[in-house]
Amino acid sequence: MVKAKIKIKNPTGLHLRPAGILCNVAVKYESSVQFQFRDTVSNAKSVLSVLGACIKSGDEIEFICEGKDEEEALSAMLKAVEDGLGE
């Protein structure tokens, strides 16, 4: 299991478009890809889970990846957020 925290930079937070991009990155990996925000752990492969977390700009989340390709999955998730999730 690997974990890393990152701050969301998108000015509008994780609304539908960036949430969809985040999920599209997560589903490419065999590993479990989750994120923790406040006291809740959510599935990063589910658009509804990402939207339901109500993540705003400036919020910090922690990605938690576990499985065969966990290192690659974590790296890809962090890169996607750093790149602005399409915004």
C-alpha cells in the first residue's frame, strides 16, 4: 500500500469534468485506488464517490493505492491533479 497527500488546485474544485478525468485515470490501473478526505475514504474509480466527497479548491486529499501496480497508479493520480485535471 502506498499513500500520498496532495492539494486540489482547480479553482472550482472537483466538479463533474475534473471528477470524470480523475476517474478515467484511476480505472486504468488494476490496483485499488481510493482517496481520503476528512474522515471519509472514497473510491477514486467512481465518479459518484468523487462528486459526493464535495472537494473544493485548496482542500487536501490523500490517495491510497494498493495492488500490483500501486506505485504507477499513485504516480498517475498525483500527476493528474498536478496537471489541473483538464482545467
